Amino acid sequence: MNLTRRNFLKVAAAGAVMTAAGCSPKDEEVAEVNEDGEQEVEQWTKAVCRFCGVGCGCEVGVIDNKIVAVKGIEDNPVNNGMLCMKGLALPEVMNDREERLMKPQIRKNGELVETDWDTALDLVADKFKESIAKHGKDSVAFYGSAQNYIQEGYIASKLMKAGIGTNNIECNARLCMASAVTGFYGTFGMDEPMGVYGDIDYADQFFLIGSNMAENHPVLFVRLTQRKSSESDVRVIVADPRKTRTHTMSDIDLFLKCGSDVALLNSMAYVIIDEDLVDHEFVDNYTKFKKGKGLEGEISFEEFKKSLNDYAPKKAAEITGLTAEEIREAARMFADPDKKTTTFWCMGVNQQVQGTKTNNLIYNLHLLTGKIGEPGSTPFSLTGQPSACGTAREVGYFTHRLPNGRNVSNFEDRKEAAEIWGVDVDKIPAEPTYHTVAMFDAMAEGEIKVLWNMVTNPAQSMPNLNRVNEGLEKAFVIVSDVFPTETIEYADVVLPSSLWVEEEGMFGNGERRTQFLEKAIDSPESVRSDLWQLLEIAKRLGYGDLFSYGDHPEKEIFNEYREFTLGTGYDLGRYEDYVAAKGRGLLWPVIDGQETVRRFIAEDDPYVDEGIEFYGNEHGKANIVAEGYTGPAELPDEEYPYFLTTGRVIEHWHTGSMTMRAEELREEMPEAYVELHPEDADKLNVTDDDLVKLTSRRGEIELKVRVGGRGEPQPGLLFVPFFDREKLINLLVIDEYDPVSKEPEFKIGAVKIEKL
Ligand SMILES: Nc1nc2c(c(=O)[nH]1)N[C@H]1C(S)=C(S)[C@@H](COP(=O)(O)OP(=O)(O)OC[C@H]3O[C@@H](n4cnc5c(=O)[nH]c(N)nc54)[C@H](O)[C@@H]3O)O[C@H]1N2
Ligand SMILES: Nc1nc2c(c(=O)[nH]1)N[C@H]1C(S)=C(S)[C@@H](COP(=O)(O)OP(=O)(O)OC[C@H]3O[C@@H](n4cnc5c(=O)[nH]c(N)nc54)[C@H](O)[C@@H]3O)O[C@H]1N2
Ligand code: SF4
Ligand SMILES: [Mo]
């Protein structure tokens, strides 16, 4: 290879990124081997990594009903054989039998005691029946997860909406993807990205905003690094109030103030129009201008332009803390007509009270410059959980939703659902009930009396935990999990579930790819799958005929769910198609067994006859939306002078219930800390490992200080990760939410910090 010095540095950086991610390179065969150091296994089965929304394809090596190895699948288009350190740690997590929940438990005199399945399930069913009889259908609720298999999310939704007849069902994707979804609807009229991860290989420049891709989508970040090291002029802009590992690849750093993204993006749009970097032909053919909020009114280009007057770079500089020149430079680079631009964003954008509009404003930039609909030019909203798309969004695992874009408040949608489910249309209530934050509030208020919680750990992951815990204390709580958690402390019944690949299932990743996971091993004897638990409860509640699926329920359930998808643009293939495509999956819409790589363009998408058609909107065009900056819910003041932001580290998955069991990960990252800027550390006279107290209007916590670690927040900002059960930062986190998506503002709040 002929390497210039600059390229050499980049290739070296790419290697460092792989090492930091603990990534296995393509040709490294096996991560873990059996005790004798042998790589021979009895069988390899195909699956998808259980952790993030990247959805890396992997093979699972089994000896004697034990998982001894995982390796990336080389010809999986997502990861080309790579896995990051979390994927590689899966065998260790799976094999931790010491604390694994093995038997159902019931709380008696304050203590959880083991029992048998019949007793536990009868008790759950009785509690549901009793509460419904006494207090009505809306007194029981289900809180699930985008880490459920597709079939499980679908059945949970059907159980609540068609069985019981309540819309009291939500999942943790509300905390995560809700603003991405409402953003998609506002601009395109339907959910999920049009591009694919493969766009990374064609992009000339990347705009990363509110995404720490290096730690949270490591395999995609390695792909981005590989792209950057192969082409000398690939450039990267990173917009984040905090310096992270993702900055190892950046050419332009935008250290904007927390929650000022709306001002930055509007200002970039201002520059694009001001300097006439607009692709007028694209704008004329494929877009409409809309007033924000309800998106009711159409406006003209001139009116849109006028709406940006408050965001001239000089003015936006005041809000964002950036310089006018930084904003202009970023806008010019983004809009460079000779370059293909891909934008990635994640929770730094979604978890704001301005989350929905921030999503819309990112689309505005792509639409104004026509950087959409061709390989390498695409706006790409990154997903978090392994099946945030497949299970949560597509199935409609929310109070207001029915499968594949349908809403409970729409009569036709309800009618279609009722027909497939075989119930009377009136069975499905027309009014949504509680979004996630409101659901836990309703428990605290005593309105919801019984909660079934599955594959999620709200007593650690919800904002404003003191309020959430009030609800968990009050209600009768059933928890389906695999390991002990904070939430189990509040459980009245614990149902021990099968883990990943102890049953077959399907996940849908962040690029519309639905993948089949083979069953690799049997679960421990007295443990049952989440799907089995759901079907058993359905039977015990008397809905047996709606939920009878023969001896291969995963297949029959999937094929029933598929009926919802046909003709909606979210079309899925048959169950058999996914089994045949195991190891790579299929990108929807799947028409006649054929996947669709890029959506909305005639070359790839059978729904489009010619050119580009944004067919989610009736007018077939995408909306460029005028929205203004309104600011975060809580800003620092005299009493609470620092911004607090929260998030993740590469080693741990969310609440750490799984990854804290893998020795390498735990040793690398044993406990949570508060990261601060060196200037602030000086001001407070603290250094590494000093103990400090953080206090917000909602709670307080003691933490050790980290200065000059892997991340560095801007002055005035503190960062705390939320994986550590011993240090619950969410006691402090605000529970204000975006008015459209109802997604909480995990990323911004005000705190004070004191040296102890
Ligand atoms: N290792 C690991 N990977 C994961 C997960 C995990 O738990 N661990 N979880 C998965 C899930 S479910 C999700 S949702 C994703 C999350 O993936 P990310 O969104 O990448 O992760 P976070 O650390 O939550 O936040 C990302 C960045 O937002 C920045 N940020 C904070 N406030 C603002 C702001 O006002 N504006 C901007 N522009 N940026 C801001 C933070 O500094 C941080 O660097 O990760 C997925 N991948
Ligand atoms: N401060 C702060 N809080 C946040 C965020 C943030 O950025 N900052 N991000 C939010 C986001 S984006 C997300 S997605 C949420 C995630 O929050 P949660 O979903 O609450 O977090 P997890 O740790 O993923 O919880 C999954 C649970 O399922 C269990 N489990 C694993 N496998 C199985 C299985 O097969 N069956 C069953 N029944 N259980 C299983 C695990 O042990 C664990 O207890 O956190 C949110 N909370
Ligand atoms: S990048 Fe995500 S899906 Fe891929 S191995 Fe890592 S955690 Fe698993
Ligand atoms: Mo998430």
C-alpha cells in the first residue's frame, strides 16, 4: 500500500478505533473457546448480536448446550465479520449461572420466595382479572422493550389491545426513538431511514450530531474509519457539547451548548440559502415547505427563508456558543455540491424536549441541498436497541399505535387490526392512554394498579427515579427478566426468562433489516421464554382462541403479523424467506421475496415508478419544516449552575445488568463517574477519584471525578454514564419530555456539584 503520511495517520487511527472497540477483525475466527483451547464446536448457529441497533450478524458456537464462542459473519452486509467487545462478551454473559434467575418468585411478607410456574402465572392472571373487574381495563398495564423479539412485541400488543382491550402498553423505545419517529412522520409521512449502512462506503463527508458513534455504534464507526482511511479527502463534522472518542475522526468540531441544536441547524440552513448552496431543482421537484408544529400550513420558499432570519450565524452564535465562522464553515462543507454527505445522529438529538424538530431540521439540510436518495448522500437516524425498529416501531408497541404505521385513533386502522385479530372493532379503544412517563405517573397516582414489565429495567433507566419508584411501590408489579435488577426490588412476581438464542426469534435493525435468529441452546429447565409467558397469560385470561398458535408459534405469529405489513410500504417477506436469508436478513419493503436497498427511489424501490417519490406523504414530496428554537426545559442558574448530560460508555449495555457480568468489561469500566472539564476541576479544586456530590432539583448522588478521561465535556457541563446500579444518576434526571414525541430530555438538566 502506498501511504502518504496523512493517510498513514488515518490508517493508524482506524486500527486504534478497532482496538478501542475491542473489535474482532474479519479473519479472527473465534472470540472464546472451550476450556481446552479448542476451536472445534459441535455446531454453529446463526444469530444477530443481542446488543445494539447496528444488528451485527454473528455465529454462535455450541458445545454441550453451552455457548462457547461467537464470531462475526463475514458476508453479513452490516458488519462484514466484525463484532465489538460487547458482542464478543455474549458467551460470558450467557454463561453466568450464579445469579441467573432460575425459578419464578412471589413476594411473601416482603421477601421474594421461589415458587412453581402455575402458582406464579395464576397469581398474575388473578391480579389482572381482579383489577380489571374492580377498576376497569385501564387499571392494568404492560411496559416492554425494543429488545423483545418481533413476535413477542406483536403478541404483547395484541394481548393488551385485542385481548384485554386497553391501550395501556408502552415500551422503552419511548425513551429512545420516539422523537426520531415523529421526526420521520413530520418530514416523510412514514417511519425509518431510506438509506442503508452501506451508504458509509460511498459518502465523501459525514455529519455526526448528538451521536457518540465510536462507543455506541462501534462497528459502524469502524466502517466510517475505514472509509476515511481509504479516501484521502473524506471529511467529518462532529457536533456534540462534549469531546468523545468519536472526535478521533473529526475534521470540524462543533462544541455547541447543550440543547442548542435547533439554532445550529437553522443557522446552517440560513447559510445554505444565503450563499445559494440550494439544489433548486431538487427542492422544486421533491419538497414542500411547511409551518412547523402540526405541519398544517404550507408556506413558500420565501416565507421559509424569512423564518430563518433569527438564525443568521452571528445570532445563532450567541445561542450555540459557537463562532459564526464555525457555523458557516460547517454549512459550506455540508452543502458542497461535489460531495456526498451522510448525517448520523442519535440520542444527543432525540432526548431533548426539542427532539422532534431537531430531527426535522436535519432533514431540511439534506432536502435543501438535494443530498438524499443517492448512495452516500442520506440522513440516517441511528437506532439504539437491537429491534427498536423491528419490534417497537414496526409492530407499534405504544399506547397510540397499531402495527405498521397505524394509529388507534383512526377508525380504518382499528378496523384493519380488528379484522386480522378476529375481534370486534370496538374492542380496541380509540383513545391512546399513557405514554411512558405518564404511565409511571399514573401508577404513582394509583390509577394503574398492575404492571407487567418485560425486558426493561425502569427503576434504573427512567428519568426522575424517585417519582417512578413511587409508582413501582404502589402497583402490583410483575417483572420478566434474566438477572437481578433494580426493578426486581419492586417486583411482586418475578418470571425468569430465556436469554438470547435460547429460543428462536427475529430482530429488525436500524437500516430496515429484518434478521432471523436461530435457537442455539436450550434454556435452563425452569426458565421460560417471554413469548411463552405472554401466551400462557393470554390463555389464563380467557383469550385462548385468539392466541392459539400450534407447535411452532414463532412462525405462525410472524405470518399473522406479516398480514399487517402488506401494502403498507413496510411489507415484510414470509417467515420462510427470513429463515432462508439467515445470516444476512432482508431489507423491507420486501416485495415478491425481494428486498429494497434504498427506499423512495425508482432504481431500488418497487413502490416508486419514476425518480424519487416520498410516498409516505399524500403529495409524494418531503416536507421542509420551519421550526424555531425554544430551549431546554431546565437551564443552569445560580443555584444549579452546571449542565448535566448523561449517556453511555462502550463497555456497558444500559443498566449494566448483563455487561457487568463480563469480567473484561467490568474491569475496564467498573463504576460510574462524573466527567468534567479541566477548568471546572481547577475551579472546584478536584482531581481524578476525588469524591463529589451532584444535586439537582430531583435528587442527589455521590460520584468520583474523572478529568481528562476518554471524554471531555465543555466547561460548565458534566457527564455521567447511567450503567451503574450503585450510582443511579437518573435520580437527578429531569422527566420533562418533547410535547410531540413524549420522549424525555435525558440529555439536559441543571445540577450543582460540591467537593466532599
Ligand atoms: N456501548 C453501548 N452502546 C449502545 C448502548 C449502550 O447502552 N452501550 N445503547 C444503545 C442505545 S439503546 C442507544 S439509544 C444508543 C445511544 O447512542 P448515542 O446517542 O451515541 O449515546 P449517548 O451516550 O446516549 O449520547 C450521545 C452523545 O450525545 C451528546 N449530547 C448530549 N447533549 C447533547 C446536545 O444537546 N446536543 C448534541 N448534539 N449532542 C448532545 C453526548 O455528549 C453524547 O456524546 O446506543 C446504543 N448502543
Ligand atoms: N440517564 C439516562 N437514562 C437513559 C438514557 C440516557 O441516555 N440517559 N437512555 C434511555 C434509552 S435510549 C434506553 S433505550 C433505555 C434503556 O433502558 P432499559 O431497557 O431499562 O435498560 P436495559 O439494561 O437494556 O434493560 C433490559 C433488561 O432486560 C433484561 N433482559 C435481557 N435479556 C432478556 C430476555 O431475553 N428476557 C427478559 N425478560 N429480560 C431480559 C436485562 O437483564 C435488563 O434488566 O434507557 C434510557 N435511560
Ligand atoms: S456494534 Fe452493536 S450489534 Fe455490533 S457487535 Fe457491537 S454491540 Fe453488537
Ligand atoms: Mo435507546
